[in-house]
Amino acid sequence: MNFSEMTLQELVHQAASLYLDKVAVCFDECNNQPPLCCTYKTVVTDASGLSNFLLSHCDFEGIREIGLYCQPGINLPSWILGILQVPAAYAPIDPDLPSSLSTYFMKKCNLKYILVEKKQINKFRSSFETLLNYDPFTVEHNGLVLFTLRWKHGEVNLMLSDRKEHHEKEAITDSVSSENCDEEKAEHMDVRRKHCLAYVLHTSGTTGVPKVVRVPHECIVPNIQHFRILFDVTQEDILFLASPLTFDPSVVEIFVALSSGATLLIVPTVVKARPSQLASVLFSHHRVTVLQATPTLLRRFGAQLIKSSVLSASTSLRVLALGGEAFPSLTVLRSWRGEGNKTHIFNVYGITEVSSWATFYRIPEKSLTSTLKCEMPVQLGFPLLGTVVEVRDTNGCTIQEGNGQVFLGGGSRVCFLDDEVTVPLGTMRATGDFVTVKDGEIFFLGRKDSQIKRHGKRLNIELVQQIDVSELNKLYLNYINLKSEYKLNGKEELWEKLQYLWKSILSLSEDLLKVPDESFFLNSGGDSLKSLRLLNEIEKLIGVSVPGLLEMILSSSLLEIYNHILQTVFPDEDLTPGKSCATKRKLSDIDQEEAGGKALHQKSVVPLNCDNEIKAFALSRGSQVSSVDPTMSSTKLGNCLSVCSSDLMSQTNSQNSESLNPPALIRKSKDLSLVAEVSEKGKPVAESEKTEFCVRWRSDTGKCVDASPLVKIIVNHVLINSVGLGLEPRCYDGLVYVLKSNTGENYWRFTTEDAVKSSATVDPTTGLLYIGSHDQHAYALDIYKKKCVWKLKCGGTVFSSPCLSLNPHHLYCATLGGLLLAVNPATGNIIWKHSCGKPLFSSPQCCLQYICIGCVDGNLLCFTHLGEQVWQFFTSGPIFSSPCISASEQDIFFGSHDCFIYCCNRKGHLRWKFETTSRVYATPFAFHNQDHSTEMLLAAASTDGKLWILDSQSGQLRSVYELPGEVFSSPVVWESMLIIGCRNNYIYCLDLLGGNKK
């Protein structure tokens, strides 16, 4: 039989005839119970039973499409196969999506029948009883319930009705002339053909307005056949269903497996969000051999887990195909591969409108083993079977060299979009993706929406990152200040574009047609980094700056954000009917973050010359030291610290140690002479003058830890008798919690009007506690009298932590509106304020002479205590890291999103910078080397989970350690212990050992 004329179900039947008793599907619920398995014989038998059931209860008219409302399970493949054998197309509907979106999808498809998993029946009825008019009479079969939908008059899209009339007219014409019919069949693909369609999906709108895509068997079968050959899939393989049904790569995963006699592994959706458990299930329990996934799914494992399990030397994984997003750089891929790994890695590319994949490229082994740095994109590669790939310039002409947009199609590789009934064979679809062609090789540049024009020429912001740093600063400033050349046609287009940006930046699923009005950015997977990107994209779209927009993004619903933008873009128009009001977020509805940890009882023999009373102080990010006892003066605190730990105070005379501004040093993490190699156990290989890590303990908090540790040290006249560990607060419920340190019991709660992400600052002279809130206020709290002393409107969301200067007695607060304020700590009156122009996520830090803060425009800013700007230092990426000022007040350390850790002197001159392997969000921590008391070291973390120990004077790398997850938490060092949080839910305490302590 000609494979190009086969259907998906025929491919499965062909394999089943050869492997009847072999396991076809395995479903592991990961609940310590044996997995469920079924053979090819069972899958085919169950599918035939469902087909017969549907044929006896469904009265099909026109296009045959059946909805499938279910979660992944053991019966999923037989349910899909049963629908296909009717023959009909399956239209997957995700129970986890908002019901309004699913309703829209069903109406757009004009679905008459929907199969609902019996376990989901109550959820279906409660979700759709007010939205759908369905027949109360239902029938059941093998865990499914069949619903018949009754659409009210006028509910269905008029274009669907037009299509039906058009279909009837063409049917009459076709019956008159079979010759014309044969001619049309030869030149067009017709959606009305009985065996034409396989499945129906939605796009996410990345190539414009979201569309319904009806996919013929003739379009998808070539993909299945080519990947079977490309991946050399046999009956011995195990493939994982990584994609949701609503994402068309799931079709490739299911049918490449079931057409080859291989086994398809399925797990519950919730397990995919648990990296450690998922890695264990895939590569230890079931030994998966072929994995197709998005780079995002792979990154969830974390670099260490990828290296030790997914891409280790002993991994079961033969083939890894990454697609659906920008492919990782070769440098990143190399860092993920364990030594001796032989997995074949593929870059696959495609769009839903030409389902599913269009091109492939296998990364050559020599590229993966090369030591040369390569940040250039990986090429898209070669067309898959039956696919035509063209690159066209702005005039629509095909080009063989240069930049242009990708168009996909060819022969039968066409789908029906929205209301299309017939489509000419060989139709080419625009992708919205821009590429460059060099020597016949195609390299991805970015989405159409990432392109702007400068003087009539295209400028791609993603490629700007590859330009020299000095030029990048100029280009970046031009970019963020550029007025949009595009004029919005009205409020509806603004709403559509805002929906698209929201989904794109949050990487929402392909089938999500419309984001619910009440969606909140942070609750939908957003964070401070993504909020900044959304802000920039919106302002680029509308061409003007929107005051207060970042605060709205972080604290308001999508509809409220839209209305806020409307007031700037269309100030003289009324709000769009139906979008003029929105539900205010209820703080009580938002999950509170839980933070936990373990207390250390670490004995020390360091004598102290403090008073005989027990005193306490705290260590937090950026080498900050603060008293947690209001009776302990700053002088006493300094005396205790200088004696008990040289980590915290330097005896250097700041008057005599002015930097001579030597030439700046640039260090690189890839420089082999500077990097301490990491062994398979995670510990760096010790070298002379290197620092070695050893895990002392780790504590599971149950949720990813982005907050930074706060180490509380209690001292008396003899020794340090305990060290307690907590996390800086992140109170999404708007409450400030005061707990008893000895028992953890709640002592007092203070209510603000929005989320609190700021860490508290305590004034040792008055005992007052200062904190900021997303309600745009700063608060002074007397926790002993349980009252608010003052409340200050700051003119923007206070995301970062306030900073207290004792001389002069100032409190510094920063806002996402770009304001830096100096406040009287006693009265709450503003002493001075400075507008930085862009959001301030970084927390201000002060010393005797200056106050420093980082800005998202890439500048580190320095001010006097009188509010005069002294200098600014440029980096090539946003600065979220807070400055860390050395004890001598001569050096300032900070990180940037350009992947560098910087050291400047107090005049703003660069002393050195060190290149890490990822963005630096966290704040560095300066401390004394325990083995050499005169030597200062610096601890820093990059978001890829690496901890870097550097010589603070030269930037020389002393050691690197990799945690099994992303890191946004800042390290804190006390004596020989480093404490940090990780996004794998753990807080880690690591011992820092010198070369002589092994």
C-alpha cells in the first residue's frame, strides 16, 4: 500500500497485525502502584467497539468531528483510534482550560457530539451547564459518556452557516459533473471527503489571530513515516507522550509509537510538573528511548539532572527531539551532556497550520564535543517528507541568500484554516518566523513580532545581543525609546494584540484561543522578568509609555490592564462595552507561599567580648548585617561582629585604601584555566587555592524557593550558641507576619492592601520595622506595640526591600514606577526623590557616602545621601540584582542579565567582570576566606543553578557548584557555611572547604 494514501488508523492496524500481543500503551500514575498496560490487540479491539458505538448513536451530517474531553490515561489511544475509525476527526478539549474558552472552540467547530471521560463528567456538567445546551439523554461506553450538543439559533458563527450553504451548492454541482469533481480532487484538497480529516486543533495566534486548524490524514501521515525512519523506531522502543492532546506534536508521539510496534508511555499531567519524579519515571523505571519535547520541558529538569540522568552516559534515551520553541545554543547543549553520552539530538521546526513538523536537523557529534564557544543559532535543517520550505523577502519573492520569512506547505502538506472548504494542493502558509539563509542553511532569527524597523531596515532585538557591548547599549536605548510605526486600528485590535502578547510571553498552550478576562499575570506563570518583557512589548506596540503599567501587570487582571492601556491610547473614547468593569483581585483567594527550613545548632569556640546579655543579629543577602534586638546599638553590633566573625566586618581603613583604577579584568567561566571541574557527584575537583563544596544539609519546603535566606545568629558572652534559618518573606496575601523566634507562633499580623514581596528592615535605634507593599505604600511598624507608626504613598509598587542608613538617618525605598525615595524613618516624610525613568526591582544599598541601586535599563546608579547622582555604570542587560558593597566600602558587586558579575570601585570604574553561564538575578555576597583571613571572596549565583566563588579582588574563579534546579535566591555565607534556596523546592546549606580541608 502507498504510505502517502494511508490513514493514521491504518498505520496502527498494520503494526498491530505484526505485534498483536506486545504492550502498546503503559500508563503510570506514579502512585507506588504497578503501571497499567494494554496490548495492541486490546487497543484495536477497544477502538473497534467505540467506533461501532459511535456509528449506532451518531447521525453525522457534513463534516464529521467528535469532541474528546478527557485527561491522559490508559484508554486514551484506543479512544482516539475509535473516533478515527468511524471515520471522524477528533477534537481534543482540555478539562483544565477555562470553560469559556472550550465553549468558544466547540462553537467555532460546530461540534454536535462530544465524548466525555466518565471520571470528568461532574466537572464537565458543572463547567458547561450554563454555556452549552446539550441533550440530557446520554449513553455510555467503556469509560466514556456521549453528549449531543444542541446549538441555539444564531449561536454558531455565521461563517459556518455560510460554509454549509456553500457545501450544499457545491455538492449539487459535483453530482452533475463527475469530470469536474475528479479535476477538483486532483487540484484541491476537500474537507468534505469522508476519510479526509484526522483531528481539529486551535493555534495560539502566533501567526496572527488564533485559528481553527483541520488536519487531513494526508498532511500528518508523511510526518509519522519520516520520523519512524529518522529516529529508527522499532518494537523495542519506548516513547513518552510529553505533549498535551491540544498541541499537535502529541499526534507524532502517539502514532510514531503505535505504527512501529513500540510502547507509548503516558503519565498524569501533574507529574510533568515534578522534574525529579518525572526523570525517575522516564529514565529509571521505564527506560524511555525516544523523547520529543519543548526546550521548556527539558529545562524543568535543571542542568544537573539533565546531565546526570536525561543525557548521561548510561541514559536509555537514544533520541531527543526539541521543537516548538527556539532551540538552545550549542554551548548550552554541551553543558547539559554528560561525558560519554551518545543521545542523538534533533532540532525540529514547524507550525500547527501545516501540522505538525516541517524541518529537522540532527546535531553533529563533532559540534556537541567541540570546545569552541558557539552562540549562533542552530540551523533549521532539511524539509521533512513531502514538505516544501521557502524563504521569501518583503516583496514575496523566494530568496536563496539573506533574510526573509519562512513559508511552509507543498503537495498534500496542507490544512484547512477556519472556514476553508477546499484548499489548493501545494498551498504555502506564512509562519511569521524570520530567518537568515547562509550557504543554503537556514537559521532562525525570531518571531515577526520581535522585529522593528530602523530607517527602513529590519532590526531584530534577539540578534542585538550578539553585538559588541558598547554598541549594544546604544541599540538597546534606541529600541526601548523607539516609537511604534504601527498604528492600532481600534480597541478590538488592541485587545487581540494584548491577548497574543500575554500568551506568547507566558508560553501558554497552543489551543488557548482566548485568555480569560480575570486572569492575573503572576498567577498564570508570570514573574518579574516576564512582566518587564510584557511591559516593553506593550509600549513598543502602542508607541508610547504608559504610566503605572508595570504595577498594573503585577497586580491587576488582564481586563484591568487593558482598560488602563485604553486610557492612554484612546483617551477620548469610552471603554469597550463588556470590558468596562472587572473583578478586583481578592487577596484571600491567592495561595500563600509556604516557607520552611531547619534550625542549626552549630557549636563554635569563637570567644566574644560582648555584654553578658544574650544578643542577636541577622545576616541577609548582599552581606547585610542587622540587629534583630532593638536594645542592641549599632556600635555594639559592630563590636560583636568584628570579634566573632571576620566574614562580616573588615578592619581596612577606608580613608587609606582608595582604588588606583587598574585596567579592568574580564574573566570567563568557559576559560579552562579558571574553572574548577565538577565531578559526577556534584563536587568540584579540588585544585590549589580552590574552594570545595560539601552539602551539609538540605530542607524540602514543598515549593520552589526564590526567596533569599535570612540567618539569625544569637550570641552571649562565651560563644555563638545557635544559628537559626528562615526565608525573607513573600506574602502574597498582603499580610506582614511577626512570629515568635523560639516557637514560630504567630505574634502579630499586619494587613496591607496588596501582596508583600519586600523584605523587612529593622531600625536598631528605634526598633521600628520598615516594609514595602504592592499597594504602593511603605510602612513603619512598631511590632512591640502592634501598631503602624506611619504609612507613606510612594508613587509606585514597592517590590524591592527598603534600606536604612543610620548616618544620615534615612530610609531608602524604590518603586516599579522608577522612583528612588529618601524618607525620614521617624516621621515618614519624603526628604528627596529621584526618577530613574525605568522600573527598579533591585533593592537600594548604602554606605557612609553613597546609595547605589540597579535599574532594568542596565544601569547601576550611584547617589549621595543628598540625592545628587554621582555616576552611572552601564551593563548590557537589565539589573535585578541588588548591589553588594564591600566592608571597606571600596568595591560594589552586582550581577546583570547579560550573564556577568561586575565589580566597580566607589567612583563607578570597572575593576573586573566575570562571565557566568546564565543570567544573574541574585545578589552577590562578600565574605572572608576562612583559611586566609585577609582574603575576601565573593559568592554569586546564576539562574541556571550554578554557584560561583570568586576572588573579590581579581574576579578569579575559585570554584563552581551546580544545584539541581534554577536559582533566583541570593546566597548568604556565615563562617564556612553557604545557604541558598533553589527552585527544586530545597534550601541548601553547603560547607565551603579550602584546599587543605578534604
